[in-house]
Amino acid sequence: MDKTTALAGLGALAHPIRLDAFRALVVAGEDGLTPGALVEMLGVAYAKLGFHLKDLSEAGLVTSEQSGRHVIYRAVYPQMNALLAYLTENCCQGVACAVEPTSTNCDC
């Protein structure tokens, strides 16, 4: 991942509604969520949510798929993992880390 792509992802996550929506989609896994389900979970207006989902989609963090009458949104795990890897690629290089390392990959 390059710096421009990382900044787009971080910028997309730098809003409470977008961060909450993305985290909900990560929890939902491959089943994803409809906008209606996200509206209920997050307590935001449908139109406002659409704006935020568009930003997440443009950053490559979520995808949408038409399924009958519904649109299903899903987190893009490879993009999330790439962003996490970008942020941690030089973590404690050459020095013992002060914290226990955790997995930066979601194998969903």
C-alpha cells in the first residue's frame, strides 16, 4: 500500500459514523449488512448513512452488491489488512516492542 491509499483509508475512517459503520461491517463478516440494518444499529438517517458509505467505498474499504431488492455492504478485508500492515510495517524495528504483538490480519 502506498501513502496516498493509506491516507484515503484513514481519512474515510476519521469520522464517527464511518468508523462505526465500518466496524459493524467487519463484525458482520461475509454476510454483510443492508443500509437499513446499519441505520437501525447506528441510529443515523438513511441519507446521511449513504453519504458515509460512499466515502468508505471510494477508499476501497467497503463494497456493495445488489441482492434482489436489497443492497448488501461488506468490509473489504484485504484492504483493511493492507492498511493495518502499512501502519505497523516498521513497528519497533530493531528494538524489542513494548507491547505484545497482535495479529494484524483478519482471515475472514
